[in-house]
Amino acid sequence: MTFRNMTMTLVAAMAVVTTATMCRADELRNIKRGEPIPAFRLPTINGAVVDSADLKGKVVVVVCLSAEQRRSELAAMESSTVLEEIGSDQTRLVHVTADVIQKPYYEKFRSERKITSPLGFDADRSFFGKLGLIVYPTTIIIDTDGSLAHVISLHNSRYKQSLDAYTRHVLGEIDDAELDARLKQRSAAESTPKSLASAHRALARSMREKGLYDAAKAELLKAREQDADNTEIMLDLADLDLSMRQLDEAESMVDTVLEAQPAHRRARQLKGIVLFYRGDLAAAQVELEQALKLNPDPERVHYYLGMICEANGQTEEAIGHYREALRRLLDEPEPAAQASPDE
């Protein structure tokens, strides 16, 4: 592989998608509440077909899952429990996944958890695409007219409570006021500022993974309101600002952390990256080499050190850093030392 190709490979491997449209976490990109859900006809894991035409007149809960993801597993289990506890013949539960090649995993998981609801395969992601999914799992509640009533993004400790309230609301068992009251009910642990901050931070992470940077920043700002002194939230904000090339905001946040904790590993790394993008390569190299000793995120540090060496014409040193970044990114073992020809 040539030096340039190696650089481009590493850039591609570490890139974050930035073209997604901004959208709130509790919404779908393409379907708004009150709009009809696109028709679907999906083959199921047991060889049957789940057809939206057969579900007309029912309240339908569709849980969109990702294989081997703990949040999806919990949503699959708890949605089954909620619909069983509601016990209405006016409801139907459908699980959907695009992970067709994970059929053995789903067979084992569903058998162990005794899940009997249909699992439809959206192999070409056409249904997911029409919905405009943002995160997994996403749970949608469809009213008897086939329109979107409610959306639950991800899974948290209140998933069962929320799904039960939303489903009963669409069934007409509770009114708007009761729905609002049930959704606001929180345990003491769930209401603590740190727990709320943690929830906002987790949602921000999912938003960033989807390239929804503005939405992710809004969640992180909410997290900081709940836990203003949390260093990791501050550095999450700085890291996100870096991705958005908002260097002043990123550097200000990093400097705030470094004033209190001069040897903070992640802060030193981010400081080095800020300096790199400001064009101060010498200062950036000093910071990044220090960060490398502290070892917060070595593949990322090696990548930026490689770019600094490349900019300085130090080709061999740059290749060495790129190779090390790739090795760590791919989780490969260190190469064994080769014997010299004279040995």
C-alpha cells in the first residue's frame, strides 16, 4: 500500500458520517406524528409473512431492532411483556430487523426469552428507510388508522412504563392528562441530576454516531445543566466542537478542564488536536506526544502525529504513526521482532 493510500484508508476508517439531517431523538426523520406509516410486507423468521394490510384497525407496536445490541434485546423482551400485560385483542406487536444474516442469533435469543411475536426481516432496509430511523432500538406505536401516534427512541429504565402509557393512550384507556402524568412519574433515582445527565450524554453519543451533531450538542448542553462539573461531559462537548470545527469553543472547554487538571489525559489529547487544526504543528506535536505517554486514545494520537510528520516532510515517521494507528484500530497484535540476516 502506498503512503497516500495508507493515509486515505485510515481517514476512511476513522471518519464520522456528517450528512444526516438534524432531527430530534424522539422523532423519525421521514414520518411525523399523525402521518400514515408506509405499508410493509416482510418475511418472518419462521417462514411466514407479516403484512400491514392484515393489521388494519389494530393498535400496532413495531420495535425496530439491531442484532447483538443489549438495548435492542431489552426492548424486545420488555415490549413483549407490556403487550402481554395489556392483554387487549386490539393490539399487535411486531419486531423488525434488517440483520438477516443474524437469523441464528435471533432464533436462539427468542427461544431463550420465549418471545413469540413476529420478527420481520427488512433485508434491503426499505421499510427502515421510509421511516427514517435515527437510532436502534426505535419503537413506534401506530393507531387504528395506520398513522404514527408515538415514538420511543433507544431503551432506558422507563421503557416499559412509557410503552404501556403510550399504548393504553392509543387504545383510549387513558386520556391526554393521564398520559402526561404517567410519563412524568419518576423514581427518586431516576430524578437525580447525575442520572439525568447520564441519560442526556448517552443520547448525545447516539446522535453523534448518526452524524446529528447539532442534536448531539443540544443533549450535551442539557447534560451539563444537570451536572455542571462533570469533566467528561465538558470534554464530550469539546470533542464534538472539534468535529464541527468550532475551534474557539472546543479550546475554551479544554482549557477549563486543564486549568483544574493539568495532566488530564483526554484534555491534553484534545488540546493537541485543536492546535493541529490551528496550524501550530510544533505545539500540537508537544501536546500529542505527551498525550501518547498518558495513553488516552493512542490510535487517534498516532493518526494526528502522522499528519504532523507528513506536513513536515518526515515520511518514514508519518508512515510509522499511520501503521501504528491502523494496528490499534484493527486491534492487531504487535508484530514479532524479525531476526537480522546475520543471526
